[in-house]
Amino acid sequence: MSQYASPAELLESERDLVSLPDVLFRLQAAIDDPRSTAETIGAIIACDPALTARLLRLANSPVYGFGGRIDTISRAVTLVGMEPLYHLALATCAVSAFRNLPVQLINMDEFWVQSVYCAVVARSLAREAKVLYPERLFVAGLLHAIGALLIYLKCPDPAREILLASQGKRQLVPLLEKDLLGFTYAEVGAEIARRWNMPAWLEEAIGCHLNPETASRYPLETALVHLADRLTDVLVQGDAVEDVLADIPEEIRALTRLREGQILGVMSEVYSEFTEIAVAFLSV
């Protein structure tokens, strides 16, 4: 078992890491204030030039599809919306916080490429499922595995054993984590979401995506992240989409409200969009 009894104890050992910049908390407070305007939000974001540059680059990327027409944050707020822009800011800050971790066990570039792929697939599936805010699923897909990075950093010996025992089969990893650590990367991710005061839907999607049938409030979003995560095997392991779908229980597929033909259609178009977004996102 791990030296840490729970995800909460694991995070307590790395308090400085699991913190977000003050601008995000100010941004959340402004979004919650009905008096806030696009200019209010823009002024807050402008206090962080690096965040401003990241958001403008992403707002003009295929993430939103405005074709390079956004040149100010206030315009981004008007076109994208206050809450979606906050979610994008949250995602970029999370990536920045975790991207330079001194993790020796995995290739960090590969980790984030896989995360972006999951994000693009999750959002595309959400659009097909007629989810009200499909961009939420981009954020959930992007951050669904951030808990793994803390495990690699803080529990390197059992994590190395898990990686070796899984032999590249991603579906074995959480089972081995539960056995050797007592918790999974998804549970660690949910604890990070709680510490960062992420929205409830995002916390549940991260924490329950391995077993979406356990999601009590947001089963659709959680099931879509689960499906996107499983479909990441198409990129990582070269699996056929049909083989991945055949391995997912029918009751879980039913939660997504998608037929196999719809999923196949999404996957036939997702790669070109993924490559464009990966370049935009991972260069910020």
C-alpha cells in the first residue's frame, strides 16, 4: 500500500503544487456577480498577460471555431461566453500547473497529447449527444487524468510497478492502483477538483469517469468522458473503434445516448480537428 492513506492525504503533502493563480478566483467571483460585463472579465484577465495570450490563442483555434476573428478578451467573452471562457482559463491554468512537474516515469508530452485527444473526442461526442454546453466536455476530457501525475510524482515506486504490470494496457492501471495504493488516479483527480473549487459537474466527471454508473448528478457528462477515455485507445494503442465499443458494457453506452453509428461518425472526423487543437493548446 501507499504511504498515503487517501487522495486527501496525498494532496496535503503537495499543497504548493495544488493551487491555482489568484486571477482564477477573481474571475470566478466576477462571473458569479450579475453586475459583471465583458469589460469586467476582460480587465481581470488582462492582469495576467500570459493567461491573456493563452486564451486569445485558444479562442481563435478550432476549440471554438471563430476563425481568428477574436482580438480582445472582451470580444472573446462576448462570443464565447463568460462561463465557457472561465472553464477554458481553468483548463489552461491546470495544464500550466502540472505540465512542468518533475515526473520521470512517463513522457509528459505524450500524456498531454493523449489528454487533448480525449478532450476533443469528449466534446465531439457531447455535440452529437446534444449536450447543452459541449465545451464543458473538452475541459473534463483534458483534465480527467490529472490525478495520475500526482501519483507518478509522489508514489514513484508503486507507480513504476503499476506501469510495468499493466504492460501498456491502460484499462488495467486503475485496478492495479486500487490494489497497490488503495485509491485510483480518478479519485486523486476528484480531490484536486475539490481543492480547486471546480464546478460540481467537473468534479464528478473526473472522479467517476472510470465507473460512470456511480455518477449521481451528472451521469451523461461522466459517461461521455468515460467513452472518450476508452476511445483514446484508438490513438494510444491503435485499437479499432469497433473493438473499443464492443468492450464497453451496454448499460454504460446507454448513458451516453449515442448509437454506434453516431460514434463511428464522430471518430471518422475527429483526428484532423485534434491535430489542430493539440498544436494550439500545447504551445500555449
